[in-house]
Amino acid sequence: MPKIVDHDKQRLLVAEAAWRVIRRDGMEHTSVRNIAKEANLSTGSMRHYFSTQSDLLLYAMNLVSERVTHRYHQMSLTGSPLEDMKKILLELLPNTDEKFAEMEVWFAFTVKSKTDPALKSLADNVYNELRRMVTYVITHLMELGLTNPDLNVELEIERLYALVDGLGIHAILRPESMNAKVMDDVLTLHLASLCGSQEP
């Protein structure tokens, strides 16, 4: 009886193998041959799951986005408004081993997307989604009447957007100094400043 292969599961395993190659060896080593070797597959069998290298990288890149989105939708927001908004922002940052790995891979994809049109569209969509989440945080606090009355909405959205993105980059580049506690403390202070208070 022929062996039944779960193609969705196999595609996931291949994508995770691509992540490991990227994290260990860098994006320049994400050849079909290297990823196939990492996934314990022949290069020929890889074609059953991904027709091109771009298809594989697009799937692996999208997997990062899907995991972040899934966790976001599973969040339980039961604290104070500022605590809940900080929780949303922290979900976007590499404050666990799992999210560190995802963001490390994501930044490698982002660099690759500058020269690969197939990846650029997805990268743009994800960054637009990040901005939408940041916009939600600012506008939600405004609607609750918690922000300073003279708040410049557009500038504060851009400032928080840049802050979150910058924290993520620093956490990947300098994890020994930009750790989970520092990221939490920075967001606590920033959100408090938006609302003219010292505590979230």
C-alpha cells in the first residue's frame, strides 16, 4: 500500500527547515539543496511541495506572519486599558525564545524582499498590519479619553510605530542589553507619557 503523505504538514516541515538554515547559515545559503538536506528530503522531492525557491521562501515568510496573527487573536485582554495595549505591543516583540527565532528570520526575509518582488508584497503587507495595530493602540486610548488632550495623533502613531520596530531590531542585534524586561519597561514608560501618567 502506498505511503500517504500529508502535504500540508510536509510543507510546514520544509518551511521550518528553511528557518533553521536562515538562522544558522544566513539567507545567502537558502538554496533548495541546502533546505532539502536540512529537511531530510531529496531536491527532487522538494519540487512536489514548492516549485521555486521564491515559492518556498514566500511560504516560510508567511508562516511567521500567520503565527503572530494567531497569537494576537488568542490574546485575552482583561487588564486595564494601558496594560492591555502594552500586551498587544509586546506581542509584536521578540520577548520569548519562539518570537526571537521568528523575528530573526523575519528580518532576514525583509532584507531579501528588497531584491525579490515575490517577497516584497508580503513584507509590505505585514508592515502595514503592524502600523494598523499601532494605530489601534493610539486611537483606542484616545477614544477612552486617556491620552493627553493636545496629542498629535499622526505623529504619535509614527513615533510608536518606529519605537516598536526599533525595539525589535535592537533585541535581535543586541539581545544582551535589549531583553524582555527592558522592552516592557520602555513601552510602560512610553504609554504612560502618552496619557500624562507614571503608571500603566
